[in-house]
Amino acid sequence: MDDEKLFEMVEECVAFAVNRLENAQTLYPFAMFLDADDNIESLMHETEDEGQEHSYETLLERLKEQVKKEEIKAIALLARVTIPSHYSPAVPEGVRIHLEERRLSGQKIGARYLYVPYQLYKTAEIDAKITVKLHHPIPVAFEQEIFE
């Protein structure tokens, strides 16, 4: 798999998250994945009535089932989180992108979390727009959960 496609998928995840935060100030977990033809597909939570944690777990299970049924090269599962302080984030609020690639299956460290700290700002204008400032991402490696 071309790393460029993986980076493109991560950029789309972050762009979608920023758009939701700026326009709705809510962000429920969602997933994106690369199919066999290098197309980026999306998986959203079923309902906003689900709690964020339940929604994340539901998407995680759906991804595990989907990688068994069809050829998926990589996944990115995004959730809004408080970044653990031992990673020394610029701010505690952030998104966490759980990244896995099929080609790394069986390796001891085959998955990554990418924490992206962010801050929301409200402009002083009359229409008071919300903007998002992203900080440097923090990568963390761990064993795969989806492509086990």
C-alpha cells in the first residue's frame, strides 16, 4: 500500500473532525478505511443517541467484522478524547486516530494512535464563528486490535 494513500486518509479524518467541531461543536466517533482499490470509505455511528464510548466500541466491532469479510488495506478510527497528560500535549483536548494497516499484521507493534491536540476559538465578530487550532500530533505505537 502506498503511504501517500494512508496520509490522505488521515488528512480526510482530521478535516472532517475540524469541520464538525467548527460547525456543530460535536464530534462522534467515525471511521475511514482503504478498500482493495485504494478508495477511501467512511463508517459513521448509527445514531447520536448512543454514548460516545458505546459508539466507538460499536465502530471498532464493525471494523473487525468488515476486515474479515472484505479486503481492507487500512483503517482509521477517530474519537474525541482527553489526551493523557504523560504525553505532554499542548492542550488536553484532542482527537485520537487509531491507525492500522493489514500489511503490518503479525508485527509486535503494528498499530498507532495519533493524538491531535486542538483548541476551539470563538471570533469576536457579531456572527461569532468557531475556529479550530490544531497542535502537533503525538504518535503512540501498540499491538494491532483489528487486523489481528
